[in-house]
Amino acid sequence: MNSPDSEPHERGLRCGRILTMHKDRPLLEDGMLLIRGERIAHAGSYRELKKTCSGPIEDMGPGTLAPGLINAHTHLELSHLKGRTVQGQGFAPWVRSLVQLLPEEVNQASLVGAVDELKECGTACAVDITGHSPERVYPLLRESGVDYLLCKEVLGFSPVKSLREVWPRSLDPDRDSRISLSGHALYSTHPGNLQLGKTWANGKKRPFPLHLAESPEEVELLTTGRGGLADLLRAALLPEDYVAPGISPVQYADQLGLLDKGTLAVHCVQVGDRDIRILNERRTSVCLCPRSNAAIGVGSAPCRAMREAGIPLCLGTDSLASNSDLDLWRELVFLLETEPDPISLEEAVGMVTVNPARILGRYPELGTLQPGARARTSLVPPEVVQRLA
């Protein structure tokens, strides 16, 4: 039997409105969360719960409280490249400038600063992609207080016989279920390696992120084998005997068996009606990175068409090599400014909470404010509430 001193500490959290993201009671007016330890014990009205709380009650004021945010796509290892890449000129010039900077050692101060940015905007969890610096990123995430899915990126056209060639010593996916694999892209990774990584992720029931249909240059490379990106990669990455598949990125990914409900397709800017049908039929989720796309100059994803198709959408900030910050609320504001059709408050906040939580297999532990969920919260900025009012 537990002694009184060992009982979980109890406290209350009151706010003018609480967006629980729970279908039975999504919005609480003058709401309160009763929190025991690190978990939510009850969610209801302040009037209902104030008499049952044995600990202090913190009043957050008249604002709107939401679950802690889930940033569905980041590259923390690129944080030291903020403001140093070529932007606004298209994808190939951006990639060229990035590749020239990659040999630089990752700066620890920039990593710490990036994680601090995540926490400041209320990020509860981040899906981070690491290609060359897992030994720097992994321990920082583990100690940061930000939950994570850390994905080791599979990149390059040299075929691998075993995934032992991919995993660095610093990552042990058998000991940490919050580690997975991701494919870099169809134009940069051997198709057999992508299939091997996807098969492993499915076997472990872990998400498999994949950059997909990000730029016009990617489409041109895969459909014709030509273009600025093809010229750039042919000199450094593409094999001499490379033959373009001759179909769209989404169709090629589907042909390789890479699309299913465990895949998180990142960007999906250059997709047409047929591509959207495929994504929907395969139950693939999509992560939009609108500010990164705008900064590089690759276009805007057809958000309306994907919403109408019923594709689960979430948001990511991408890296500081293509974005000004890692604030997911600012990402959402940017999307709302560029999206012509009205979006409800619940749907918009769902893109940064409940949708990615489901993709990660972490719902309802993350992404909601209901009994049993982790007590991670974020205040919705007034500009988001006003735009959606």
C-alpha cells in the first residue's frame, strides 16, 4: 500500500476554454483539468472539478488551451544552417547550397536552441529525421523533456544487404520503440533500400516518413530523367545507369509498395487527382510543411483537395535550413492565411495534435486532453482563434 507521500501530486489547470480533442466533449467552456502526477485524471468544467482538487489550481486566464503540439517533421541536425541556404530560387539551388554546407560539424548550441524553440511553443512531441548526426541528436532529445520519434534516414543508391549497415551504434531500435527508419526520397535512395526500410518499419509497427512529391524538379526527374535536380544529382548521387520510372512520385512510391497507413508522406506539394486518390486508398497520412515549401519556392500543397478526400493531414516545420523557426503555431497560421476554404478550430488544431498522435500510434496518450492522457498542454495563440472564429 502506498504511503501518502508516495501518492501522485494533484493539481488543477483552469482555462477559459479547453479544446480536449475528444469527440464526446471536444470543447469545455470555463474548463479545468485535474492532473495527478504526469497524467490527466479528469477533464470537465471548473465548477464541476474545483471542489475535488486537493492541490493548487493554476488559472491560465480567458484563452484557449489545447493539447501539447506534435511537430510531425523536423531535422534538428540542420539547425546550425539557419539563414545560410539559398532560398526562393527553387529546389535544385536550395539542395546545392545545402550539400555544400553539410560537411560542417553540427553545432551543439544550435541543437539546444532548436529544442528550446520546440518547448517554448508548447511542443509535446517531435518527429525528427537524422541522416548524419544521430549521436548528437538522440541524447539531446532523450534528456529534453520533449517526446519524440527519431528516424534514421536511409539515403543513397548503394544497395544494402542488411539494415545493420544503416543503424549507427548510438541507436538501438530494439530498446527504444521511439526509433524508426525513414526514406529520404525516391530520387535519392535505392528503391530496394526503401523497400527494406519500409518492411522493417511495418514489422515493428512504427511509422515510416518519406519525403514525397516536394518539388517540380522531383517530378521532372522521375518522369523524364531530366532537369536541374537530375543534373545536380547525376554528378554526385544518381548512378550512371539510372533510368527514370516515367511516372509521378506518388505512383512510383505506390508501385514500390511504400504507401500504406504506416507511411507519413512529407510535403506532397506536386500531387494531382490520381495521386490524391492513391494516397487516400492506401490510407497514407500527409505532413504539410507550407513555410518551408514557400521559402524554397516549390509551390503549395493542394490542402483543400486532400482534406476533401479525407486524407489525414498534419503539420511540420521542417528544418531551420528552410524555415525561420520551429513554432508549429506559426506554421498553422501560415497555412490558414493561404488556405481559401474555412477550417474549423477543431480541424485546424487536429493537424498539430490528434492527427499526428494517431499516425505515431500514440493516441490518446498524446494529442488529447482526456483522462489517461499525458498532461502536456499548449495555449492557442489569439491570432489562430480569431482567424477561425
